[in-house]
Amino acid sequence: MLKIFLRLFSFLFLLIGGLVTILKLNNKNRQMLDKERLTFQVRQTLGAVSSTLEANKNNHSDSEPEEFLLIKGNKNARGELIYHVPGGAFYERTNPVELFRTEEEALQKGYRKSSR
């Protein structure tokens, strides 16, 4: 009877020890996966920021400073390209798609002058 009890006790001890080990490994694996997921997300974000900064650097490297680009160009509701000069009725509320130094430059790009 004592032998059976000892065998049963040993078996239960090993079974419980194995379950504890499995739970610990599962927790460590979950932590590792969380770290890998976070690392992946950070790399994606840094890549996106880097490419955006590079694109902005390339777009602004040969352009004029914005203080000299006073003429605002955008599209109206009908899709027409229109430019607005300082003092015009819509100049202050226009969100420019493009900026120009001169009216001639805007005309060359296919824009027409705002009627107001």
C-alpha cells in the first residue's frame, strides 16, 4: 500500500512540476511575442517617418522659401485649376495645393486667375 501511495505521489509531483514548467514557458513565449510585435510596429513607424522625411527633404531641397511663394493654387469644386493672389476675395481661406512666385508661373502650369 505504501509503494502505491509513493508512486502516486511521485507521479502527481512530476505532473504538477511539468504543468508549472509549461505555464512558465507559455508566459515567457507570450512576453517574447509581445516584444517582437512591438519591435515590428516600431520598425514600421520609423520606416514610415524616415521615408516621409526623405520625401519632404527631396520636395523642398530645390524650392523657394515659402515667404517668396505668395500665389496660391488649388482646384475648385469643378476640378478647375485656379490661382489666388494676395488681396483676392478667397486668398486668406484658400488651402494651396501649389505655391507660385509669379502669375506667369501659375499660368504656365495650367492655372487660371480667380475671378474675385
